[in-house]
Amino acid sequence: MIQQIAFVITLGIAAFLIRKRTLRIRDNIKLGKPNNIKDRPSERLQNMLLVAFGQKKMFKKVIPALLHFFIYVGFLVINLEVLEFVVDGVLGTHRVFAPFLGSFYGVLMNVFEFLAVAVLLACVFFLLRRNVMSIPRFQSAELNKWPRLDANLILITEIVLMTAILSMNAADQLLQGRDEHYVATGNLFFSSFLIPLFENLSTSTLILVERFAWWFHIIGILGFAVYVTYSKHLHIFLAFPNTYYGKLEAKGHINNMPVVTNEVKSMLGIGTDAPATPAEPGRFGAKDINDLSWNSLMAAYSCTECGRCTAECPANLTGKKLSPRKIMMDTRDRMEDVGNSIAVGGAGLNDGKSLLGDYITKEEINACTSCNACVEACPVLINPLEIIVELRRYVSMEESGAPASWNNMYQNIETNFAPWKFSPSDRFNWSKEG
Amino acid sequence: MNIPVVADLAAKGESPEVLFWVGCAGSYDDRYKRVTKAFVKIMNAVGTNFAVLGTEESCTGDPARRAGNEFLFQMQAMSNIQVLNGYGIKKIVTACPHCFNTIKNEYPELGGNYEVIHHSTFLQQLINDGKIKLEGGGSFKGKKITYHDSCYLGRANNIYEAPRQVLEALDADLVEMKRCRTTGLCCGAGGAQMFKDAEKGKKEINVERAEEALSTGAKTIAVACPFCMTMMTDGVKNKEKEAEVSVKDLAELIVEAKGL
């Protein structure tokens, strides 16, 4: 009974914390500009199924994709076991589903154990990849301090949680012969290798081990669920909406600015159906997160910092400051800072800082070749280029702060209708040259 | 060379089947003017009913939009669309992937709806339709050629095969760089980089790409974009290989192979 009460309280605390944090993330995303994305729902659904659920883009790198796939399936399937944990915890039962499923229960448990071992091995391998093998995208400066620790904590937690499941099952199997509370599951293949560690223990100690592992695992899972909402690991949930709302147009297409269209039309004396002055003109381009569309902000929370974008970025590869991953990390950091400030009644967006300038520099955005390598590389359809273009728009149109040679190029287009300084009357001269 | 101008045709009450959008580089850049002329030669040879805008053409606005000056982009776009719609243009071919991308993907929401094709696709169709026959492949038979993907054709518009099929028709030995198709490395000029110096870094992007192209051992680097043409040519010069290795556009290769 005490265990049941303790469990319900634990569950309640976790639910409270997750709810609070989810609302905060939602509010932070809602700082962005509205962008009504309702077109082509079936294409969007298909993208979500293929790219998020089916992990299509992960498989460009086969080995990490397979290992990641084990962790992903492990996460989905082992959560079924967590459901049993929760029911057992609330009702004070033990393996409540076993009597209903009969011998199939044992089969299911063996599948879970196989996945637990696969997850464990994959996490060990990922720890090695991150910390021992020198893979450039895991060594970048933008991962220093928290991001690197975050990644390692996630992997270590998963290893510990899987170890807890296997230990619990080993102790449980021994107890099945000694205490009638423990229902028979049949042989559990992987955890039976751990039996020698426990078989000399007394029944009461074994119960203690089993109970400890059970509690450790469920508290670990709930704690991890809370932790995830503060971490780069949020992609496990946000990859789904992010792929759903991902860009459907050709990658070369840059989003139109209807506000500008209206002004240009009136300047050129072309009739426009839209009202002459839009209700809320706002800024041209983006200086801060509230100038970006909400889906760009959600994308920042969906980023798991894998760095495939940066590894393909021609600017980054040749030593420029630009890193598409950092663009997404900075956007999220800015949202977090603003959100935290608002939560304590602080200045929020008016804290004297802005995304452009204090987080992302002009040198970074000026280095982009708009080649879409980052967009192509992202396994969850994040588009760093959209943010870069919005920031450039602010610099060019609000600050007139583009590099001098770009201002020259603008001037050439305005006066000569070509980006170079040639006379428009010479445009067709090529036809007369030999 | 026969180069009909849309305005002249309009005066006679005619309009071309396809408008050849030359682009600023194709009109003013000495190197790319040769590509423009090569493409015109091909269209003349196969009897394409085409015309150009001549002095009525103007920058699509691509570099302005990508550098962040949306006003200037839309001014350019709208006035171009007025001209194109005024002449009732339905189909456009261009040898510039940036013009191609802008007119194809960005003009429709501003009122410009045309069938837009890049010259690589146009050439591929001519080959497939048997209008260009390359018996024996001419002078490129068995020679190593590598193709550098333009970002604005490849990733931006998923055109990977058309340029390669053109090269295969030359019977050349097409050797791929390690980074090709979806992972092709940019030449460094997109996103208006063509019009400014690169930001501070360890290396120029075009040098990195030229090294990769040279490492294939190909004596010809095929490109399909004016910016790639400039960047790859400069990269090859930077490695002092310009005497042995040439950078050429698909249209030039066909003209050479056919002896047009």
C-alpha cells in the first residue's frame, strides 16, 4: 500500500513537471509569427510517416542509422512495458498482464530484453563515437560544455535504464521459484546471463534487489521523460510535427513576403486585391525570435544537434564561422532565455538582446551560399536556411547593413538591371560579337 | 547565327514557342557569352522556334532576394513578369540555374506562370528525341569527364540526371566526385556570394571543390551554371592546372562533339 501511494505521488510529480515544461515550450514557440500551414495534408502526412516514423533520411548513413533504429524501436516497444509498470505501480500488482497473455507474455518479454540489449550496445557505441572516435561534427566548439554533457547524459541514462530492466528480470526469474507473488514468465534469454550474479542471495535480499531495480527503472524513466523536455533529446517527439510542417516546395524556393508584394505593386501602379496597408506591418525580416515563423522556432526545439547539416556546409568545411547547427541551437537558446525571463516577470524580448547580434553574428549569416546542403542533410526536415534568409532580410532592409559589395550589387541591379556594372543597352551585344 | 528577338516577332504578330532567357552572366560575362552562343548554335541546328528578349531582359532578382533585399527582388520580378506576360510567353529555357529556379519557383506567386526548363533538360530532351545525334560520341569518346552539380539544379530542383545523360550521350567516361548529386559540394558562389568576397576562413570553397574535381583525373570538368563556371575555372587556375584541365558547359561540349 505504501508502495502504491509512493508510486502515485511519483507519477503525479512527473506529470506535473512535464506538463509545466510542455506549456513553456508551447509558449516559447508561440512567440513566433503565425504561419497558417494547412496545405497538402496528405503529402505532409506522408512526409511524417516516411521521414519521422520511417526514418528515411537517417539511412543515408547506414551504420549509425541501424543503431539509431534499435534505440528508436526500443523506445517505442519498451514503452509498452512501462505501461505495465504504471498499472502494477498503481494497483500494487506484479506483472499484471502476464495471466492475460499466457505464454505470449514470455515471448514479449524476450523481445523487450533483446531490444534492451540492442539499445544498450548502441548507446555504448554512440558514446565511443562521440568521445573516442574523432568525428568532426561531434568535436565542434558549439558543443562545448552543456551540449556535449547533455548528449553523454542521455546515452549513459539509457544504458543505466536498460541495465536496470535486465537486473530486475534476472532477480525476478530467481524469485519465480521461491515466492508465489512472482508469476512465471518462462525463461528470459538475455537476463538469465545475469542470474549467476544474484543466485546466492537470500529471497528477502532478492526481493529487495528486484524492488530496487523496478523503482529505479520507473523513476529513471519518469525522470528521463522530464529531462528530455529540457534537452536536445526533444526530437523524439518534435520530429513528428516538424516533418509534418516541413517545407513542401522545391528547396530552391524562398518564402515570399506578401507585405513587400503589396508595396511593390502600389509603387508599380499594379492593382492589388489586398488592403494597401496591412494590419500589422512589423519588421522586414527577423532580428529576434518573434520575427521568425512559429515553425522555425519549433524546428529549433526539434534539433538534436547531430550536426549532419554542419558536416555538409561548404562554408563551415572551409573554416568560416557559419554552422547551420549553431543557427538552430542559438535560436533555441534565445527562446529559452526569453521564456525564462518572461516566466519571472522579466523583460523578455526587451532585455536589450536579440537573436541577431547577441547570438548569431552577421559574419555567420553572410557566409551562407544558400546551397541547401544543410537542409538536404537534416534527418527531420529542419531548414536553417529559412532563418538565415530572414536575418539577412532584416540586415538589408531594416539596417541597410549588408556588406558594401552587396550594396553595390543592389545598386547595379537598380540602375543597370544586372548585378554587375554594365549598361543595359549593352545587354544584347553578345549577338554581334563573333 | 540566327537570334530572333521577341519584340521583332511581336511586331510581325508572331511569338516564339520558347523564350531563351539569357541571364546577366550569359549576356555580359565574357566566358559565359560563349555558352550562350553555343546554346544558340544548337537551337539553330535543330530548328528550335525560339527568341530572346534582348535589351528587354533584366536580372531575375535572385541575388537580391538571397542577400536579403526583398524589395529589389520583387521590383525586378514584377517588371520581368509584366514583360513576359505582355508578350504572352508560355515556355522559357535558360542556361542559368539561378534564373531557372527563380522564374520556375518564385515567379508564380507573383503572377508569372510559365513552363520553365533548364538547358540541361532541354539538351537531354533533344538527345532523347533524336534531334541531336552524337554518333560515336565525337571527340569525347572514352575521355574522362566529371560533372559538378549546381546546387540550384540539384538540391534546389532535384535535377541530377539530365546533365549526366547529356554527358553519357557524348560517350565520355563520366567519373563522379565523392561529393556528388544530393551531397554535391557548392562551388561557393550561390546565395549572392558571387558578388562579395568570402567571409574569413581557412580556404576558398571553390579551391576545395576544384581539388576534388581534379582528383578524379578528368581533363574536362562539366558545369551547367555560370557561377559554377567562374568558380571552377578560378579554382583550377588556383591549382595551376588550367593548361591541362578545362571547365566547360554542357552546350559547349555538344557543340564541340558535333563540330557545330
